[in-house]
Amino acid sequence: MSFNDDAKYSGRGVRKSGRRTGLAVGGGGLGLVAIVLLSQLLGVDLTGLVGGGTSGTSSQSEGTALTNCDTGADANADVDCRVGLTYDSLDAYWSEQAPAMGIGYASPMIYLFEQAVDTGCGSATSAVGPFYCPSDQQIYLDTAFYDELRSQFGATAGPLSQLYVVGHEFGHHIQNLAGTFASADTSQTGPTSDAVRLEVQADCFAGAWLGSATETTDADGVPLLDPITDAQMADALNAASAIGDDRIQEKAQGQVNPETWTHGSSEQRQKWFQTGYTGGAAACDTFAVADTEL
């Protein structure tokens, strides 16, 4: 998916971040059990988290604004700028869609980092992949993950799949605002568990946004994104498939154990992405469907 060359980036929402400080307050921190549960909740492996972290009490450095990211042409040429204009499109979509769903909307921030970063959920390395931290309501992304999608997961990792990754993490933010995190039971695993339902709902939300993304505009009313082509859609579906639990388990262990799933299978992730793309956010209630329909 390409950005309109003439679209203007707002400069909001995305910062290049160094390491954050002031996280360990009063001896707080994430224990191993909490990290495992959070990993299940977010659909990423956060067991590499170390150090402190307290809910809602961390200090936040402002980071630095993106530079040389003024237009859609810049986004088409540079991955950091691509995240910036992706943010503008997602924020425009959810600022209208979330209230229509009865969800009070607040914009998150996206922090681009290299190698390691301190967050409200603890200190993380790039090994955990992109993730959303509910405690500080921020998204963290090392764009080197896109290279790992190709080298480790076998994905094509083209521009639309990169947008899908950001849209998925934004979907976790919407779940947090909606109270879905708080009400979900993440103590269980398996193909119909709440952990999987959370994950595939975030996929569905990413698809819903992309289905309407060509309608989002910059401050001057210029469309941010060009229409999606069939090849670009195949690229996004390829990414969703590559990070399915079954694909990852088979690649890492040579066998598949559905009872341990927390992300969803390749089929589930593709299915719900497409459900959102064709049906919009209203079609994304993964907690309402029967186990056989998940």
C-alpha cells in the first residue's frame, strides 16, 4: 500500500526513543508470572522483559520527533516516516470509529527504538517484537522487526504488511480503552482461549482500518493512502500467516501443539484480518462467536 505522495505528515504521535528512566518505583517490577500472562495478553513474547515497571507511575521521556518526514513521498521511501503517516491514518480512523462503538478514545504514542527501551511494563529488548504496553498506553516498535519478518518468519514483509503490524498494535490500544483486556481471562491457552480471541480481534481491527484507510486524510483533506492492490493484500495476509502459532511452533519445534496457543493459528489470523477488512470494526467481536467459528 502506498501513501499519496502529496499527503502531509502531521508530526504527531511518533517519537524516536532512547532508554526511559524512573520506572522502578517502590520496589515494583514485573515478576515472571506477570510477564508470562502479559505475553499471553498482548500476543507477543515478553519474557525477555527485565527490570522494573509499575502501572501508571513511570516517567516518560519525550523522545525526539521524526525528521525529514514531511510527505507521503517520504513515507514511501523511509520506514520511520511510514510509521508516522500510518499513525496519522490510524488516529483519524479510530478517533471516529471508537466513539461510534461506545469507546472513549485517547490517542496513544508510538515509540521507535533500537535494541532496548524502558516502558511502563518494564525494560524490553528488540527480541520481544512490537508490543503495546497497557500500563502507559504506548506502542513500542523496533523497525528491524520488519527484517526479521523476512529472515526468521519467511514473510514477504512489504509495505502493507508493515502497516498491518502497526494497525495490530493500535488494535490492542482500542481493546485496552474498551476494557476488553480487563475482562478477558488470560489464564488459559488454546485455539479458543481468550488470549487468542484478543489477538485475532486486534488482527480484525487492523483489517477494519485498512478497509477504510483510503478515506483518511491529512489536515488539508488530501487522502493519506492509495487504494490497496491485490498483491498488497496478499502481502498483508502473508504476514498474518507467518506469525500464526502453528507456523511458529512447526518452524521452532517441528510439531504443533494447539493447546499452548496464545496468538491464533495462521488460518485464524488471516480469517479475522479479512473479516475486519470486509466487515469493518463492528464485525470484530471475537468474544461473541462460538468456538467452532473462531
